[in-house]
Amino acid sequence: MNTKTKKTLLIGTIIILLVVNISALSTIIYNKKVRAKMQDEISNVQDGIRRQGMRRFLQEELNLSEEQFHEFQDINTNYSRDSRKIAFQMREKRYEMMKEIAKKNPNFENLDQIAQDIGSLHYELKKLTINHFTELKDICTEEQQEILHEMFIQMLSIQDGERMEREHRRKNRGNHEKHRRRNKRGSD
């Protein structure tokens, strides 16, 4: 290869590396901004709920009438009571499962039944939540339903963002642990 061809290849390689690095940096900066925006939205919603309580926050966001607000309170009181009962039963089942697992010879038939019970309770809780949100929607006007729908989407986005963040941290922790073990093996 002559000098001119080598020089052309070197310049082409540098340009490609530069483009790749700029793309990577742009992606990192964009993701940080999106994550920061999501955190701001979460903080605003949480601050509103802390200041006013969930009921008052929803009343203000949806601009509920007094009648709607009283219906909402009844619906929410029933949902809170019933969901707490189910959540308590799920905690009891998880504790029962951990006690069984901790035994010297755990009974896998019991563990299987406990897992099925927890699954059934989780299903009941999801059905209860669906009914709760459907009842809330039913007391709203069409305009309020649109706002409520946006709030649901935002809650899901917040939950998904938090879940993704936890998975990212867990994955990084796992990668650091693998790297540490690998380095430890190499130094032995």
C-alpha cells in the first residue's frame, strides 16, 4: 500500500471513530435529559400528593365536583380497605413460604400450594384495582376521563421508569461482582 492510500484509510477511520463517539455521547446526554425530566415529573406528582393527599390531589387535577368527590371518597375507601386485606394476606403467605423454605427438608407440595395462593391473591388484587379504576372512570365526565387516562399513563411510565432503573442498578451490580470475582481468580 502506498502512503497516500494509508493516509486516506487513516483519515477515513478517524472520521468513522469520531462519528461513533459523537453518536455515543449524544445518546448518553439525551438519556440523561429524558431521565431527569422523568424524575422531575415523578417529584412533582409526589410533592402534590404529599402536600394535599391523594384524594385532594386527584380532586384538584380532575376538577371533581363535590358530589363526584364524595363518590370518589367512597370508592377509594372501599378499595383501600379491600386492597390492604389482600396485601396483608400476601405478606402472610410470603412469610409462610420463607418459613417452609428455611426448614431442613422443605415440603415442595406446600411450597407449590403457597405459590398458587400468592398467585391467586395477586390476581384478586389486580381485579380489584381494575374495578377501582373503572369505578373512578365511571364518575368522571368525558373530559375528566381523558385527564384520568393521562394520569394512568403517567403512573405506568413512572413505574416502568423506576423498574428500569432498578434493573439497571441490579445489572450493574452483577457486572461489578462478576468483574471482581474474575479479577480475584486471576490474582490467585
